[in-house]
Amino acid sequence: MKKAFTLIELLVVIAIIAVLMAILMPTLHRAREQGKRIVCESNLKQMSLAWIMYAQENDGKIMKGTPGATPGNCWGDAGSNTGGTEQTRQAALMTGALWPYCKSLKLYKCPTGRRGEVLTYSIPDSMNGTKQDTPSSNRNGRTILFITRLDQMRSPPPWQRPCLRKQAACDKGSR
């Protein structure tokens, strides 16, 4: 008498494997997404450090968020992901003020970005505009509207900073 699996036993084993895979797949997807978030945070940290190093070497002046080839523009001519080939956009990125401090093309793109994008991070133009009509138009009360130097940045007091602990603990600490 030959010993072999019956069709029913084989189908049961396949069904069990399918159920286990259905349970495991969301966990693997979450782990992959968490890995992408960690890479993204690391990229932002490296770019922030490069941004601060640029300011320290240029008497506290921060680079402009607007694209363009003029000196001090963060991204060079690569501020847009449209127009030109990927190689020309990468070459344009290398003309930006941030490139000497951050020389890896992988750092400029979030891992969740679309294929073909060269640059997925940005510095808002409103944060550090390039033109101010008068010194008074640069302010709204005590708030500086267009930041052009590191010394214009103010850290909020501890009770106004985001709190990652439970809300009750935050409420106690801010009083």
C-alpha cells in the first residue's frame, strides 16, 4: 500500500498556508511602511543638518527656498519635477546651494515618491522669501514673516511645544 496525501489533505494544507499569509501580509506591509518612514526622517535630518551648516558658513544667512540658478537657492534649477530628463534635473539639483553639504541624490527624494521624481522635499517659499519691500512688511506684530537669517528663528517656550505624552500629563506640565 502506497502512502500519499489525499486531495483533501493537500487542499487543507494550502488553505492553512493561505490563511497564515493573509494574517502575515498586513504586518509585513506595516513593517515596510515603517522602514520607509524611518528613511524619510533620516533624509530630512541630513538635509536639515546641511541647511544649518550652510547658514553657519554664510554668516547666519539661510538659503532661499525658491528654485533657480542664482547663488543661495537651495535646489538650483531642479525645484520642479517637470521638464527635462531625469538626468538634467539631477544635474540641476547639483547646482543648488544645498548640494555641497548633501551630496547624495537619494537624500533629496522620499522613498514613497513617484518614479522619475528627482526632488520630493521642499522649503516653502513663504518661509524665506527673496524680496521684502520694507523692513516693516517683514513682520506681523512679533512674528517675522520672511526668515532670512538663523537668528530670526525663535523656539517656542516649552508649554507651547508639541507634547507626545498623554494629554493629562501635558496639561499638568504646562501649568
